[in-house]
Amino acid sequence: MKAFIISIIFCIAGIKSFAQNQNALVIGIDTYKPLGSIKPSASGRVDFRNLDGCRNDALAVKSLIQSFYAFKPQNVDTLFNRKATRASILAKFATLLNKSNAGDVAFIYYAGHGSQQRNSLTKEKDSLDESIVPADTYTAGVGDIRDKELAKIFNAFIDKGVKLTVILDCCHSGSMSRGLYDKPKSRYIATNYFDAKDDSNPQAPEDRKEGTFLIISAAQDDEPAEEAVDENKKPHGAFTISLLEAIKQQSVNASALNLFRSIGVILKSKGKSQEPVIGGDVERQNQTLFGIERGKLADKILIPVGSVDGTTVQLQGGFAEGLYKGHQLKGTNDTTLVLEVEKVDGIDQATAKLIKGSIKKVKVGQLFEISNWVSSGAPLLKVYVPQSVFTADQVDQLAKLSVKLKNTESVKYVDDFEKTDPDILAYFVDNKLYANIDRKALEEIKPDLKSLEKISANKSIFLNLPASKDLTDKLKQVFSVNKSIVIVNNANDANYILYGTVNAEGQPSYGLINAQASSKDSLASMPLQTRNYAVTDKTAENYDDVATNIYDLAKSLAKVKVWLTLASPVDDNNVFPFHLEFINNKTKEVVGTSAVKIGDVISLRLVADSNFATLPSVPQKYVYIFTIDKYGEMQLAYPNPRAGSVENKYPSDNTRTIYDMLTFKIKEPVGIDNFYVLASDTPIPGYAVLFNQKGTRGAGGKLPDPKLHPLINLLSLGNEDSIGATRGVGFETPSTWNLLKAPLKSSH
């Protein structure tokens, strides 16, 4: 039953009161090693690895659905670590099913190991069922919870008329990651050989047509679902981090499919190659995440008070809700009360002080909502520069080895990752050479032509040329001036990695490559691989030129990434209920996920959301449309630079729901173009300059005075003269702007 995938759904927002119960079960398991002197059964599973971020994921999800979706705390059940035994998980599934009625929302989240279990009676050719792994897997006779069992359970929810959404942030593959130096933990544990002897063949719930089941998984069947560290240095699943960020970016009325696309873009921007998968009826995918009717969700984050001590207020919300120091929150039932966050203490905890109103009115359990927007001040881009022990002369000798390898007739040498993936990635750690072969094995080899020829027989290979210590020292010096771009010590934490090859003259040449480079991402929103710059004469001036050029590449990548992941303020009073649609002028059809072709004529529309007619009024906003290419160049598309902010106010009236904004022809180069709409309650002065930025040096080479407009700092994000780059701090704006995004993929 390989097609069966387990999924998720979260949602962001407060939920207006209506007759629909919302129940959730959240599971996170980090602890798998046997306790004490317990010896695992040889007939079951013999290899156990603990994880780091699963409980954090579960806590973040629990906090998020309560703050964003108003799930009642008493309706959110949890299982963490040792308590998540096979029996307990199955019992909690049954409890969730029993208390859910037709029309209710049920939500299941699981973060932990995935695997496979032997089943001699299955129809699978390999006699293995895919599974999630309980914490007591080391116990003799304890099986995993297999896909066939899960299918029966989930089908029972569908039969009952419950809207069920599930996520599994785990994987069923033990494959290694793609990429250089990359060895993050994956959420996979070796096969359980305890025989399930189950000949059942239930229908896959994602194939059913009732339209009540949605399923998203963290990775393809043959890919690892990896762990990563978030901007607060907390371990999580890479998929769940991206999911949480995507939720904060999207309107609560966004379709599950649009959210899914956003998750994929964010994963790629973080240097991860895993591809999430969505399943379920097409109608269900186009509904909101929980399948709740549009218009019944309010765009606000509701955070309850946990305790009050003097003028200090402890909030039951933290990193999971996107809280940062400087965020202000107003009382939902008493707007005279205003809190300001002083410190974010954890995933679901923050400390605030009262800055307006009477502390006597602040009560435990009282709800507050965010009333301003604050940037995190976290690094925009993380780059890994391997520690070097090589002199310039030693690098020259390795460059000669690379040339010989490239010129060897029996060797297929690959150093253009845009075109194809090499079967073997060879790289140095200190002075030792390692090879990642077919993502299955990592072995040390001798750095000589004979050894490299031997392992690359009938395979393609890339040898990552190390940089000299002179160059790596210069890189660290050059990068140190920008506080929004950091060099990290661990490749697993990086978005991009320094790579080395040889140019046509055989000289060492260096650039940046996606941390998990794969040719399948060649049309992604961020470059898979940048150009490279040669070390030509090993002088201090030459090293400075190469380092500066690589730094410029990093600045461009940071600018692209920050806009891909930027989220609008969440405020119920800050509405702009529109989305973007691309129309193929020849077919007159909406462009979906498939790529458009060179020469196609495309129209961009601003289209009202389905809840537009239900809103009492929609205030006009000034609309600016722009693109940012994968090299960080920002270009204004609308309005006309000479027209001024006169005719760019939308909606023009409260009855019109479609606006044709611009028409263009698809030209080279192919790839993904990201279109953005910034809607502001006030006109932005100098927009013709602000939205036409060449690279990262800002508008006209100088950052306009932020006093001219509250969004000037926002529009400088990623530039070398921005507040984040020069001071390494965040900034705040009023919650009076909205950001819409839409990617358009083109190909030949």
C-alpha cells in the first residue's frame, strides 16, 4: 500500500462561533532507545535512534491550533515520548473517533519515526507495509502501526461524516540526503521484522470521494524527512518548520493546495530537497485546511493570558505563533488594554508588560490579539564554509586531480547540478576525502585518481574542491560586516554551501550551491547553483575579489529568500480579501501547477476571495505589483512608474470581484518567477524607485528615509543598507499592509 500517505492540517486564525466541534490529537516522539537493561527482540527491530525535534513540533502545533484556530484546550489531546506506546496511540485514535460526530473537524498530527514492517500476507512485492513507530517498539512482539491499520481507522472517520485532517512528519525511506557534507537526522528507523500476517486490503482514504479527508506527508516514499533547527535554535522537523511558516504567511481562507505549494517553496529556500506530498479528493484540496467554510474564519491570532504578576503578564503563546520582542497585543474584549512582548520564553510562552490600561482588568484566560508587525531580526541566509586545512599549493594539486578526473574517458564528471545529479558526491572533511554514493553509503577514499576512478565506474561523480585557508579566512572576514547573513559551523543548518570546481583553465573556482542540490529543483524559486569565481594568482587582492563576489551572491540569495518567506500581519481589521490568478490568453484557462511555455501570453488577475461578498465592507488599499527574480532583482510591474498612486486603489467598488492587472509574454530565462502584491492603506512615496531595485544595493544606491513611510524598512529587506544588515535587529510596522504571492513556472 505504498500509495498511502499520512498528512496534516493546521490552520491559522480565530474561529467565529458556529455549531462544529473541533477535536485534535497531537503526537510527538523523540525517545526510542530501550530503557535500562531491556534487550530488544532480534525477531523485531534491532536498531533504535532517538530524535530531537518531534516533541517541539507537537508543542508548536498544539499551541498554534489553539491560538490561530481557537481549538479549545480541553479538546486537544496529546501523547509525548514514552507515553506514546502502540496501545496508547490506538486508544487515543478510538477516543478521537468516538467523540467526533458528523460535520465535526478532527485533526491528527504525528511527528516521530516512520518505517516499514514485515507482513508475509501483504500484496506488496517486498512483503513490507509502511508504518509509524510507537515509543515501545523495542518491546518483543510490539508491532508498528501500519498503513493498513491507519487506513481502516481513517476510513471510520470518513464513514461517520467527520472532516479528518492528518499529518505525518516522518519518512519511510532510509536513503541519505542529497548534498555536500549533509548528514542531518532523518525520521526513519530500520525495518521491524515482527511479522504482522495481515492479508487485509482496505481502501486508501485519500482515494475516497466524500471530500472530507485531506492528507499531506513530509516527503516522497524514497526520500528522508529531515530534522532541522529553526531561527530560535530549537530542533524541529524541516517539514513542520516550513508548514508553520506557510500557515503564518497565508490567509486562513487560502486553500489547502495553495498552502501546500507554499510549504514546498519554503523547504527549498531552506536548502532541503525533500518533496512533500498532498492527497485527498480535489474538492477537499481546494477547501480551507480544515474544510471549514470560508467566511467562518477570522484573520486574527488569539493568545490567552497565563498569569499576571504585578505589571508582568505571562502569555500562553510564543515562537509557534510568530511572537517576537516588540509585538503589541490588544485585548479582544477591551481594546484599552495593550501589552508589549518583552521576551519570548519558548515555543508556547512569552513575557509581556502592560503599556496601556489598568493591570486590574487583565485576567487569566483573557484573550489578546496582535496589533502590529515585527520582523524577527533573525539571519536571512545561512552559509556553510567548510573549515580548511589546505594551503594554496595543496589546493592547486587537488585542482590538477580534478582536471585529470574530468578528462578520464571512463568517468562521467558532473559539476552542473542544473542539468543532472551526480551519483557520487565526493568532498573533504579536514584532510580526509569521503564519498556519498547513491545516497546509500558514505565511505572514506584515498584522494588519488585510481581510487576515484574505481568508485565511479558506471557512475557519475562530482569532486568538491576545498578552498584554501587563505580564502576561507577572507570569506569569514567579508561576511562579518552583514549581520543578516551568517556563516554557520554545521552544514545541516545552512541554506547554501561553498562549493569548489575547476574552470576551463583548470583553476580552482568557487561559488554557492543549495545545501541539498538536486537537478529536480533547477526551476525552483532560488538558484540551485550560482556561478563561480576563479582563484587566478593567489594574491591577497585576488582572494578579496573572489570573497567579495561570493558575498554579493549571498546577499542576492538572502533577498530572494526573505520575500519568499515573508508573512503579512494577521489582524482581523486588516483585510484585503483577494488572491492572484494567471490566465493563459490562448486557452482562457487559469494556469495551475503545470509550467507555461516560452511565447505564451499570460494575464495576471486580482481575484476576490469567495468570502468577499460576506464582508460588510472592504476598505480600499493602494496596490503595487512587483517581481523578484532568483538573483534578487526587484522590478515594478504595476502601476505605471509615471502614473503616481492615483488609479491603483482596490477594490474600486464592493461589487466587482475580478481585475485584469497586466499582460506579458513568457521569455527566457525559464524557471519560476515570483509575483508579489503589496497592498498598503496609504500611498508609498517614490514607489517607482523603491520597487525597481538592482541587486541588493537598494533603490538608487541609497536607502530612503524610513520616516517617509512605515513600509520603507520592509521594502529594503535583504539590502546591504537595511536595518537588519547593518544593526542585526528587527523592526516593526503597523498592521496596515498585506502581501500576496504567486509563483509562475515556465519551461521550454
